[in-house]
Amino acid sequence: MSKNMRNFKITFEYDGAGFCGWQTQAQGERTVQGELEEVLSKIFKKPIKVIASGRTDSGVHAQGQVISFKADTRMTALEIQRAMNSRLPADIAVHEAKEVKGDFHAQYSVKNKTYRYTVLNRKYRSVFLRDRVYFYPYPLNILNMRKAAKYLVGRHDFKSFQAHDPLRAERQTVRTIKKITIKKEGDLIHIDITADGFLYKMVRNIVGTLLVMGAGQLPAGDMSKILKAKNRKAARETAPAEGLCLMSVKY
């Protein structure tokens, strides 16, 4: 390995509306990973593969996604950041580039992540927020949603909130939710969930269930029964992708 081979950590944001998710697709659809690797390969004039903290689905946004990659270069981290931002499309922007130790891994070094799900709760939809929020026009009881959310905090088997995907069949479905906050700001409801890891569509399945409870269709105490069932059929519908955003990743 070259003595100039160095490990870099990139923190960045993207608008997920224009992407078919994070992961490069065999069919050639536009993905976040594909855009980043194309730009980095041009900067370093050789193929670059990136590792992400985790994958996001089509339509999901990120405010603080993280990747790592190794490159044989003399460029400074700031020069890499500037080079990336000058070449990346308008819906991806790099916040920070840092050189890190060789054993840093964007996925395996994660301690916790925070996702935010945003609901627009009023009678009429928003033209300007249409790709950023889930428009939900029915009354919601925030106190009931908070009561239900308390059952989820801690270390539990979250199998009831895992969507099926044969490509992501996690055998181990126990995770630790460290914190859930539900805040109302005007017509917006922000549901923030911090955990040591997330199962496939876990946040969107939790939100879909919280909304049913907030609407009074299920008592908040049923969240405990849903959790103990360890069966996806026990939980409610998956909330749409556009309301979800990866806010931050901690290492």
C-alpha cells in the first residue's frame, strides 16, 4: 500500500427526492452513492469506493450522512471538500472533510444515529414542503404519541417494526433506542429517534404506528403489546419516505 494512502471521513447532506436511494443500482438509476463515487473517482483519477454509515431508501433525505474512503493523495481535507462541492450536483453538499485514523469505518464505528420524521399536521398541503414532510390532515394528540413512544425507549427486540427485505434480512433484531422526542412547531410535528442502530424501515414503521395512536385509533398502551409480539403484522402502516431525514451520526 502506498505511503500516501489516507483515510477520509466526509459529512454531507442530500435531498433524497431526486435519488433512487443510497446504494448503487445495477439498472443504472441515479443514487447518492453513485454520484459521490463518480465525483471522487474524477478528483483522484482512479476508482474510489465509499462506505456509508448506513443506507437510506428512495426519497429519504440526510442532513448529516457520513462516508469514509481511502485515497492515495497529497490533497488536504479542505481541498477535497472544495473539489467535491465544485463537482457535485445541487442536491448534494459536503459539510466537512477530515482525515481520520486508518481503522475508522463509517459503518462499523457508529455509536448512534438520529433520524427525524416530520409531519405536516393541518387541513391543507404545502407546495413548498411536499418532498420534505408527510401531510397528515387529521387531528393528532401529541400527549398520546409521547406516552406510546416511551414504551420503545431502551433495549428491545424491534422485529415488529422491521420491514421484510431479503437483501437486508438482519437476523439480530435487538436495538437500543436511547431517546425519542416529539415536538410540535406550528403546523409541523418533529419525531426524533436516536438509537445505536435501525432495522429496515424501522423509523417509518414506528411513526406509522404512533400516528394511529395520535389519531385515537389505538390506545398508547398497545405499543407495549406490539413490541412484544415481534411480528410486523402487529404494527401499523409504514409512513411515507419523504418525511424522513438522517440528522446526525455519532462516533
